[in-house]
Amino acid sequence: MTQRYYITTPIFYVNGDPHIGHAYTAVAADVMARFRRLQGRDVWFLTGTDEHGQKVEAAARLAGLDPQAFSDDISARFRAMVRSMNISHDDFIRTTEPRHKAACAALWQRLEAAGMIYLGHYEGWYATRDEAFYGEDELSIGADGIKRAPTGAPVEWMREPSYFFRLSAFAERLLALYEENQSFIQPASSRNEVMSFVRGGLRDLSVSRTSFTWGVKVPGDPAHVMYVWIDALTNYLTALGYPDEQAERMAFWPADVHLVGKEITRFHAIYWPAMLMAAGLPLPRHVFGHGWWTVEGEKMSKSLGNALAVQPLIDEFGLDPLRFFLLREMPFGNDGDFSRRALINRLNVELANDLGNLAQRTLSFIAKNAGAIVPVRGEPQPADWALRDLAAGLPERVAAAMDRMALQEALEEIWKLVRACNAYIDHQAPWTLRKTDPVRMASVLRDLIECLRVIGILLQPFMPDTMAKLLDQLGVAATARDFSALTEGLVDNAPLPQPSGLFPRFVEPV
């Protein structure tokens, strides 16, 4: 039976427009989903929008719209961003959909029936921006004299009736989960932070609000709406057909990876597994909290006006170069800086010079000097074996990196072969062999295009459109582009189409 794979992005909050940080999460998840499909896995890939809560209600009021109309508009912008980044999602969920409200109500009732929800009063320091309460020991006083949460959000004292989830009952079970499954929370820095938080003691979690109305109504008590985290986190089940546990897509549960920004790792690694434990449902296999982008050394923020929109970057630099840069520039899981200079450097050096030039000069040479057909290999020489061994072992090395979600490392492994091919063509000099040893020339060219075929197949998840173009130029059939075809090789003397450039060099406008 085909092995299933379920990956999710966080659902994006609709209190503002999408930007490059949202695109980064979506592209990373997309690369993982595409990679698993090429491996032959049965993939379900979910993204969507989180549309309830006090911040959305306030933003809608500011825009002069009712919350539903406001959510419709912003959700459509996120859908457009996902489309423009060529994200291959299987479902786009909205938390205002009837199917999601039904799933939230069902999970609530299941938790309530298990004795895990009770009514009380909550009072404490609340950050509207984070939609979270914080303990006194977590707060600091800013230079402006305002109390602030660890995220920098201002807090205010709030008291209201609230339903609570018995989170405190799950500390030991959660710590046992983290110990038994060392890779449940990744990267290690996030794991250490979450474990430290749980060891510090868990308080029962406030899971409803009466101070605003824009949310999923609590079953049997419509004066309360569900707290954003019960509402938002349930989306991962909603999309599979919950509460119908016999639904066909429920076979994808538990999720293989919840990919999130590191600022919400705590909610996914503590609240979510505790709720699932309480409901008697299987736990996700991994929660991965990726890092943040700064822009030209500055933190992205609305006040600075530096939250980069996606479409202008695509228009200027191209979609696949942008996708490549986002995952090449920093180790996945770390913070990184988005700078124009770094993007142009990656595009010109690694894409245009390294890979683009390798493909162009190899295929153009074949077109002009080798009959525009797949050359036939001759007797191998030691330099050939070194290159062939590097190419043969590449799929396994890339797969190992992808299993760890080390996306930058996977790209670096591929680029080791790209650089080796460039050194090989320089040292073997087929332009000289054309006159002195045409048989050897053909063998060298064949090794190069076989390496380009492997590179093109492995890079498809990262740069799908451009790698489709490369594989077309190599004469690789559309049915021979998954990982099972990696060992098949090209067909001797098969005709090759006229080559064209893959990555034009970027020149700054004057």
C-alpha cells in the first residue's frame, strides 16, 4: 500500500496582507509535499486562513467592514499569494466554513464529555496582538512604561467568565512524549524551549471568550466563543473530514509534519497534543518551528513598512529564483535576512553561472557538435567514475536531508554535483576532444547530461517550472521524472530539442 504523507502550513491570520514570511512557510511545505510525491507517497497538503478572534474583529471595524466581508477579502489575498508562489496544496481551509465550525463543536463536546473542560473565571495579563494570556513573571516594562509580553505586545489586565481546558493534567504525558520521540519538536532549540516551559508547570488553559463575538460559538453556551487556539488548531482535523472518523481522508491522520513559525511552536507542541490526548485521538508525528526573516537587517513590521509583498519580487526576479533563494539562503529552522544583494547574488552565481551555464554550454555543444542527440558513452575513465558515484549517491543524500527538513542542506548536496560537473567539463574540455577523440567527447557529454537529468529531477520540488524546462531539453519523458526513474538513464541517440537559457543573469536597472 502506498505510504501516506500529511503536511500542513499554519493557517494564516487574516488581520493583514500576506508577505514574504507567509510565502516562505508555504514554499517550504510545498517543497516537502512535492518531494514526497516524487518518492511515490500519497500526499495531502493543507494550507488556509485563520479568520476568527478579537484582532480580526478590530481590524474589520477599522476597515469599516463586517468581520465576514473583511475575512473574505483578506483570505482571497492569501489564496492569490499561494497561487502566485505555485503552491501545490490539496485543500485551502477557512475557519469560517461550516465544515470547520462543525468540527470545532464536535471536538469541544468530546473534550467536555471527557471531563476536560469546565466553567470558571479568568483574570490575568492579556495581549490582544498575541491573543494570549501571560504570567506576571513573563512580562517586562518597556521604555514607554507599558507592560509587555515576551513578544513585545502590550498587555492589559482582563477578567471575564471563561471555560477552561485542564492543560495542567498533561504535563507529565507531554514530557514523556518529548523524551520518547526526540524529533517530535524540531529544531532542537524549539524543543528545549518547549520542554523548559512545560517543566516550569502548566496552568489550565482559558478556551473561551465573552469580550468579543467573532468566533465559533461554544456548544450549549452561545454567550461564549471559542478561544482562537481550539478554533485554529482543529483545522488540521477539519480538512480530513472530522468529526466523521470514517471519512476517506481521515486515513491521513495523524499529520506527519505541522510546519509553523517558531512563535507558535508552543501552541502546536503543548496545547494541540494535550487536546488530542484528552480527545483520545492520535498525535501528529512532528512539529517544526522555522525561523523569522528580517529585511535588510530590520525586523519586518507594519510600522516600518518593510513587510515585503510577494508579487513585486516575482515580477522582478522570477518565481523559481525567489523560491530557490528562500530555502537556499539560511539553514531551515534558523533566522535569516532577506536582502536584495543576497537574492541577486544567489540568482547570478548559483542559478545563472553554476547551473544555468552548465546546462547551456553542455546542451548547446551537443546541438552544434554532437548531432543534437543523446551521446553514447565510451570506456569510462577514473574522472568519470568519481562524477558518476557522486550522482548515484545524491538521491539518498538529498532524501536524508529532506527527512530532517534540512532544506538548505539538500540544496547544498545538489550543488556539490553542479560544481563537480562544472569542474569536469573544464578539465575534460570536450571542445578539444571534438578534434582529438570524438568517442571520448561523446562519453564526457553523456556523463554531463545524465548528471543534469539527476539534478533536474531532484530540483523539481524547489523550482518546478524551470526544472520542467530543463528536463524537456534533456528529452526526459514526463512519465520518467519521479524518483523511481532516477536510475533509468537516457536513451542512446534519442533526439534532443534546441536548448534555451534557464536563468538569465539579473542586471540592476540603472
